[in-house]
Amino acid sequence: MVYNAAGGSGTIVCTLFYGLDYTWNFKLGEGGCQNDVARSMSIQAATQYTVIQIFDGLYGDMNYSWATVKVKQAITGATVISSFETTTSQTAYDQLYYSRSGSALNGGVSFFKVNAFT
């Protein structure tokens, strides 16, 4: 689930379901998501080695801010990513945040990508 406030709180912006590899363009409303609103998310389930990428730039443009979440061990219950604008290492995942061109990722998400490992 993707939220409009930090800490996996506030209004649910959208709920994304995925198979192996999937992308959502928030600007086009894919997945029922709103552009430039998301600030946090919760991962309900993910296999080890799944990679989630969150972008400010359309189509994964890395000239704008972006973040990568790499799942280190299977996630089977709600795991909250409190902010997209942080770099952290947790038991279940590593998160890397890249600030580019002065663009904000929290409240600026336009594109979302998941590469699931099975």
C-alpha cells in the first residue's frame, strides 16, 4: 500500500499488486495511483531479492530523485517504509535514497517499479 503521509499513515493513495516485474506510471493514474502524492508505503509480502524502485522522474528517469528498496529476506507481514527520502539498512531490506536536481521524492512520486525474484 502507498500512503500520502510519512510512516505508512494517512490516506491510502493506492494498493499495488505485482507478479514478476511491473511498473506503474502515477502520472497516468496506473494502479489507481495519484501523481505527486505518495510519501511512504508498506510492503505486505515480497520474496527475497525483490527490488522496488520509486522515482520522481517519469519512466524511471534518474535525473530526478529516486530510491531503491532491496529485499534481503522474505517479507510476509506489513513492513513500513516510513519515508522514501532516507537511506537505511534493516533486517529485511536495504533502502538507498538518491537526491537529484533538488527534486523531492516524498510527495513527488511519479513512477514505481518492482522486479520480483522467484
